[in-house]
Amino acid sequence: MNQNNYYSIKSTIELKFNNSQIRDISYNSFLPEFNKVKTKRSKIKMAKENNSLIFYIESTDITAFRASISNIIGFGEIIDNTLKLCE
């Protein structure tokens, strides 16, 4: 991260799914958007683990961190709403 800042922020977000099939569909759905969100101020890594998607966030400032969190939350809301429609 940027050496000019006095700190960096690291966080992990885990989205848990009922099964690995829904996790994989969600992962593949987010992948095109995920490739667009890379910036110099914030990095997001995404991994599949068991029935979860794990997002690792590292940001150089609070504003960039908040934007990364908002992006992941927005993605989670889309998945949640889509799953509700499929019920």
C-alpha cells in the first residue's frame, strides 16, 4: 500500500451460502465487477472457501475502505434479492 500514509486498514468479509453451488454462481457473477474495482488506494482479494466467499480488503485511507465495503455490501444485496426471487 501507499508508503505516504501513517496507517492502512485491513479487513475480511465472509458471505456464507447454503451450498457451494450458490457460492460458485455468486463468485462467477461478481468476477467481472471485481476486476473493475482495483484502485491504488484499496485492494480487494476474493476467495472461495467451503460454502463461503471471503473478501480480503486492504486500504490506505478510510474513504477508500468505505467504498470497498459499500461495493461488497451492494454485491451481497444483489445476491440476496436474486435468491429471494428464485424461491
